[in-house]
Amino acid sequence: MNSLKKIVIALLLLHSISSFGLGNQKPLPSIISPQIALPISLDDQNPPLLIIPPQVALPIGIKIWFNESGGSVMGLTHWNDGENFASLGIGHFIWHPYPSKKASTNSGFPSLLSYLETRGVNIPYWLRGKNGLHCPWHTRAEFLEATYSKKMIELRAFLQHTIPIQAEYMARHLQEILPDLLESTPKEDQSYIYERFHQLASTPSGIYAMVDYLNFKGAGAAKSRYNYVHGTGLLQVIKGMRNAPPNYTLLQSYVWSAKHALIKRVERSSSSQHTERWLAGWFKRLNTYLEGDFETKIITN
């Protein structure tokens, strides 16, 4: 991943951010820089919200964008072959066409739009309110045909200029799934999962590592002993950190555990699936978690 290219993109985004009303967005209730605030104990039922300032959200968002789309503006509007929905933004948020019953303002791209609206972002008129609930292109063929249409060009520009708030939205989701992670964990392991989550969330690199993996392989939360032991989601990665070499740093242990979980997944899969072909790409993505916070420090002006 070209660090200089990411820095240039970040500076260009900062320069153009006002054109989409981001300069006048509603203020956050508080700024915790650059970490998440979590309850002091597991019994605290009202933890403060995860807030990341723009100078942290922007590099995190750019890294996720590179992971999902290679930093391509065209990749911000995508529809995979064989799927019945579009995938938008840095996290490839799902957008179902009408009249899909799966469309909901509580998930996917409609949920992101709702969050952007609460943050005071100037949303294109044709995406406001109920208009944004369903993708206006009903099939992949229609979607691809509209690649260079006025609406699609506007949509890509909108998604590019809201990268920091998309990252902020994804970080909020990270905290929201913590109760599910703990509920899916045997009682004797809950303190360990909670403490490691808290430690990882105390730095921009740790937040990025968890947010990206959550978007990449899911939470791994399920009330199943088999899933808890053999899953490959965020929960299993955090759990597996206890088995990492003792001289590893926190992030090294996290990446070691993630690689170990994905190797086990390949070993359990059918040889006819040839899932081993994905390992190199997966490992390349995981290695970005170890790049450090230098870009966060550079883009702070």
C-alpha cells in the first residue's frame, strides 16, 4: 500500500471537505482523542460513545477504503456479480433495491445515510429520507449501465468526501457490537475479551484493526460453543490473542491471532474450494494493522 498516495488523498479530501457541507456538520457531544471511552467495569450499562476526531477518522477511513477498493473512487459504488444488492462507500455498505424486504434504515447504506444526516452532512436530495432506503437501480445490469450517469457521479463524489464520517460511523458500530461479543463469550472469558477490546481501542491503530476486521470477517458473535471455538470473527481473534508468543506487542498478538484463525478456516474447508488462494491477500490486509500511527500524526494540520 503506497503511504505517500494515501497522504496525498487525505490532504485533497481535507481541502475539499467543505463542498459537501462537512465544515458545518453538527458538533460531536465530546471528543476523545484518539481513543474510545469504555465502562470501567462490565457492570456499567451506560458506557460513553466511541468518538474519534477527524484527524484520526480520516486516515482510518482511507486505509479501509484501500483495503476494500484499492483507493479507487469507482470502487465506492460497486455491485458484485451474483449478488442482488449494491455495495457502497469505504465499507461496501449494502444497498438493497426496491422492493427488497431486507432493506432497513437500521443497517447497511440506509443506516449510514441516517447517521450522516444526524451529523449535519448535506445529503443529495435524491438520497434524503425514504428516498435513500432502496437502491434506485433494480439490477446489476441497470447499476452498471448508470456508471457514468449524473446521479452515480454525484454519489461517488458524496461518498469520497464523507470518508471521515463513514469511518466514524464504523467505529460507532464497533462499540455497539461489544455487548454481543460479551454475550457470546463464556463467563470465565468475558473479562479477558473486554480488557483486550479496551486496550486495542485505546489507540488509532487498534481502532483501525478492529473496525477493519469487523467489516472484513464479521463479529463472530453467536450463541454456539462451536462458533466460539472455531469461528473467524472479531471475537475469535480477540480470544486467540492469549495464545500469541509472549514477547509480542498487543497489535502483533492481534494480527498473529487473526492469521491463525484464517489458516484454521482454510484447513477446515473443502480442498475443492481452494480457499488457500485467498490467504496471501488476507495476510497483506492484516499486515496493515502493524503500520503504526505515523500517518495520523502527519495529517493533523
